[in-house]
Amino acid sequence: MKASQFFISTLKEAPADAEVVSHKLMMRAGLIKKLGAGIYNYMPMGLRVIRKVEAIVREEMNRAGAVELTMPVVQPAELWQETGRFEKMGPELLRIQDRHGRDFVVQPTSEEVITDIARQELRSYKQLPKNFYQIQTKFRDERRPRFGLMRGREFTMKDAYSFDRDPSAAKASYQVMAQAYRRIFDRFGLTYRAVAADSGAIGGDLSEEFQVIAATGEDAIVYCPQSDYAANMEKAEALAPSGPRGTAAKALTKTATPGKSTCADVAELLGVPLSTTVKSLVLATDETNDAGEIVKTQVWLLLLRGDHDMNEIKVAKVPWLEGFRFATLGEIDEHFGCKPGYLGPIGLKKPLKIVADREVALMADWICGANEVDFHITGVNWGRDLPEPDAVADLRNVVAGDRSPDGKGELAIERGIEVGHVFYLGTKYSRAMNATFLDENGKPQPLEMGCYGIGITRLPAAAIEQNHDERGIIWPDAIAPFTVVVCPVGMDRSEAVKATAESLYADLLAAGVDVILDDRGERPGAMFADWELIGVPHRVTIGDKSLKDGMVEYQHRRDAAATKVAVVDILAHVK
Ligand code: ATP
Ligand code: MG
Ligand code: MG
Ligand code: MG
């Protein structure tokens, strides 16, 4: 590729809404361009990175025996009604109607459609196992799209779905995928950890997240440096042998009564006196149909004027609170887009394990919102003093320094970015959708399933969080937009420079190297700044002076200075 024919568009300054380094650098390097909240154009330079990520994923999925297909982005609601997710999924699911008023969804994931395919196509045990995958556009109406491609609303995911005859075969398919994921993330050249994740309602142990280690990661990971124990925080807390720490945490782990609760319940749950002052409440209202089934839930953040006493706002006592209940953890997370750490105690539907999160506590106060656009409120607290950041660790069920569950050492905590997730599903979807196959005895059996995702467009953002410096991105070779850039200095003045640049470019191309020749005629300073920002790992500079001795300059993006290398030796440096 020649730079004059390609499209390069770099910026000196990052836009004001870019908070994390990957978002800033992706915008400045011209990899992406914003179209709307959480919606981006993948510009030519960025698309090259995404295509390389896809190619590696595709190669390893094929190697692992998965077969590629493509499912529609827009999917009929009927299938989603069969599993109940059309109603249950909440506002992350984008629902649309066609001109006839028929309901559709824009796929956030594709269990329903693949299960529909499976129930029609996989009729006999002889066709099993099968693993189908796609690399396809997803849409999730994230409450807080942010950090550029890291948490977009439209993004690309590789999603795979395995089908097996029984649980042990399904678990074997899961292990094949978990192994393939290790190969994939090894090839990207990133530092990552596979951590045990909570498999939620399905139970069992078979769920792992692949987390790229980065200080800016949204997830907390618990691991043991002396062994291979690693889990995400939710999973680690669920298993914590020592139980909750500190009085607040103890109060929070009490099992709450489902259904309507009063402030007295909250006070008891929090372990605070009823006279504790509060400034805000997160409440919910349920709209029910004639059959008494909940058809819609609204979550409300109520800011109280002045300080209120728990007593005073006892639900039963305050007429305007009638019909409200306290919101659950999941509802708070979904509606306010934040993990309900300190607000967690208000959720009353299940035993509460989650307590204040370090990241949130460092923000000092919560940022919350109501169910309305641009109605976000900062500084939301319970009236009780928030703990000092250092004390927050004590509120967790799991803290650094605890013994690891395998007894081999102490636990440490770090932050990560979830780039992949493998999950054993069992028969959750096949039973809901009646997807069966005939076993050897001709008897119908539900298909055993697993699902496996990789955030294709999140991955480059994670790679940048881990690999950058003050000048810009430093791509691992495997996913760099170009592996090598050839930078001739004074190409218009020197025939020798021009000829060498052209022939080196041709040689590298012939050797299968992904090379770009910068023939734009930029001044050296601007030209180098561009490529350092874009993050091409290998640079070859050609100038008249060193060329007299048959030499060019080679510099890796991580090197402090260039070294002189004979033209004939360049290939060895970049391969
Ligand atoms: P998160 O916890 O970050 O919201 P998730 O657990 O909801 O992610 P999964 O349903 O497990 O995501 O989807 C598989 C993969 O898709 C994730 O591991 C992640 O890499 C990617 N992904 C999920 N949501 C987004 C998003 N909004 N933008 C970009 N990538 C995403
Ligand atoms: Mg999510
Ligand atoms: Mg997740
Ligand atoms: Mg996940």
C-alpha cells in the first residue's frame, strides 16, 4: 500500500468526550470516527486492525472445528418471545417494528436464531457435535456507551454456539473452545488472564472470561500469584470462604425478603439505625396486567430535599411512596449503567453480596440517573459517610491478601477488560425452544449447548490500553494496521532515496510483509509523528546520508533510537 493512495487522517487533539487513552488514540490516529453515542465508523486504518483480529479468530475457530455462518442482524421477535427474552431482556435489547407493525429485534447475541436453525437441521445424534459461529454486527443499547469501541452500542462480536448430545460431550466442546481462546489471545500478543466467571442461573463451574489486563479495565479480577487460581470479583465473592468483612458488609449479606420492603428493612439490612439520614432512594414501580403479571418495571432515583430520616420515609408512612418498592441490584445496574456497589443495599430481592467497588468509591460519590436522557445526578450518597477509599477494600467479601481458595497462596486484585467469554449453557435454550435430536434409540433429547463470544471491536481498544506511550499506539505485530512503514526522507530531491524506497517496498511486498510506503512527501517530523501515533511497529527510514554507505535506519516503535542496517538485512528485522 502506498500512503498517497491510502487514507490517513490524524489529529493533534483528542475530542473532549474521550476519557480513556485507547479512545483518545483511536480518534487521534484516525482509526474510528464517531457517528452517534456508541456508534462509530471504522475508518480505513481502523478497519485493517479489525480485519486482522477477525482473521486470527476465524483461523483458530476453523482449526478448532467450528463452522462459520451468518445470521441476520434484524431478527423476528417471535423467536425471542419463545425464550421469553423479548419481554425479559430490558432496554439493552433494541426492539423495532416494520411497516406492518411486526416486532423485530436487532441482535445483541444470537442464541434464539441458532437454536431455531439447530432444531430444524440437527435431527440425529449422528450430526453431533456441531459448533456454528459468526462474526457479525451486534447492537446493545448500553445505558452508558463509553470509551469508544470499548463499550459501543453497535459493535462486532464473534459468537459461537456448540450443540452436543449430552452434558459430558457439551463440556468437552466447551474445553475445545476454552483452548482455542487461549491460542487466539496468545496470538494477539496481549497480556491476559482466563478467569472463572459466575455461570449465573445455570449453575456449575463452566464459565470463563478472558480479561486483558489494564489499569483502566471496568472489571476487577482476583488471582493468586502462587497458583493458577483466577476469578472475576463476582465469582470470587460467591465462593469467598471467609465470608463478608466489616460491619457494613455483614449487614449487606443478610438475605432480604422478596417483595415490598420498607425503610425499616433497608435500615436493618444496612445495619444502620432507622434514624440514619438519607438523601436519595432507588425505587421501582411495577406495572401489572389483569393477571397480576409484571409487564413493565420503571426504576426511579428519588432525591430527597434536605436530609431525611429512615423513619420519616418509611414507605407505609409516606403516601407518595405507595406503590414503590426498592429496586433490585440488577435493575439499578441496568437502568443506571453502574454496578450497584454502595447503592447495592437497596436491592432487596436476593442475598446481597456485592458491596462498594473500588473504582466507584474513588469517584467519591455515585453518578446516577433516572429513566430519562440527560437526567443524571452526581454526588448521590446515602447519608451515612462513604468510607475512605482505603477502607473500601474492607467492605468486600474478597480482599487482597486473603488466602486463595486452593490454599496455595494469597489473593491479589487487578483490573481487566473482558474481551472474551465462554459459557456452558446446558439445555436452557433448547428446552425453551423445543430443540431436540433423536438419540440411538430414536428418542428425542434436548440439545446440550454452549456459547462463546469475543469482542472483535473491543479487542483493539484493549490492546491500546495495554500498549501505548506518550507518542501514541504501539501495536503488537499480529494486529497492526501495517507491520512496516517505509519512510523516505527527501524522496522528491533524491533519485537514490526514491529508487531504494520503491525497491525495498517491492521486496517487502513480495516477501509477504504488510508494508506501507509513505510517499506523501511530508516533512520527516510530521511523517514520523503520524506513524508513531498510528503505532506501526517497524519503521525503516531511508535518507541520502546513510544510503551512501548502503545503509538505512531501522527503528522498532519501542526503541529509543534508530539503528543503521544494511538494506539487504531489513527483511530479517521485520519478519
Ligand atoms: P460487559 O460485561 O463488558 O458488558 P458482557 O458480559 O455483557 O460484556 P457478553 O455477552 O459476554 O458481554 O459478550 C461477549 C463479548 O462481547 C464480551 O466478552 C465483550 O468482549 C464483547 N462486548 C460485550 N458488550 C460490548 C460492547 N457494548 N461493546 C463492545 N464489545 C462488547
Ligand atoms: Mg454487558
Ligand atoms: Mg461481562
Ligand atoms: Mg460476558
